[in-house]
Amino acid sequence: MGQTVGPEVDQEYLGYLGTQHELMPGAMAMLKQAQRLGYQLGIITNGVAKVQKSRLSESGLAPLFSSVLVSETVGVEKPDPVIFERFFATSEVAPERSIMIGDGLPSDIVGAHKAHLASVWYNPRRVVNTSGVTPTVTVANHQELTDLLTQWAHA
């Protein structure tokens, strides 16, 4: 016989989940370099707003991003193009000058494709792409991504 979990336990779990974050080596340096290069950073993330915003804050990343949109507040998740439309409608970011960088092929890269955005697939495990969608560029580590952003900034 199964047990029922009450809303108090659910909220406690979400609270703990919001404290779970671990930055990948090189991530903070890459983001700070992107800012120095003049990139305006924003986030479109799937998940629970309370959890995602807590993770951003706890990790020290929050100050780096001018716009953050969490799927729970929109009612749709990536790859639905509606979440991208809402992001651009509520931020000062121009879609024609945007690059979607993500590690989720089915959510981030397919979502970028549906929203007609350039995309960079961060693929450190070198997963085979069977999605039928080709990212603009694929990188395997933060240094490759930093080099790419530097190259694009100076183009």
C-alpha cells in the first residue's frame, strides 16, 4: 500500500532542492568573460520557479543574468517556442541578436530551432545527436565556448 506525501513534505523537498547546485569547472569564468565581451546574459529554464531562482542565487550566478524566465511562470516548457516568445517580450534582449547556449538537445537546441535562434550545444559527453535538428555549433567544454564567444564578439 502506497503512502501519501503531504504538501509540507513537498515544500520541504523543494526547499532542499533549491540549495542543490554545483558549478561545472570553468562555468563562472566563461560567463564573466562573456559579460566582459559585451554579451547580455539571460536564462530560460524549465522547472519550478522557487527552486531555479534559489539555485541561481545560492550558486552566485544570479547577478550575471539580466533576465530569467522559468517555465512554471509561463505554463509551458522548452522546447515550446512560446517560452522563447515570452522571454523576448519581457526582456530587453533582441531575438535576432541572441544565441541559445544549452546542454539539453531536446529542450534547448530543439527549442532554439523552433524559435529560429542560433544555437550552441554544450556537449561535454559527446552524445550522438539523433534529434534531426543540427545546432549552429557544438562545443565540448567551457574553453571552446569561451573561444567561440570571443571569436563572435570580434566578428
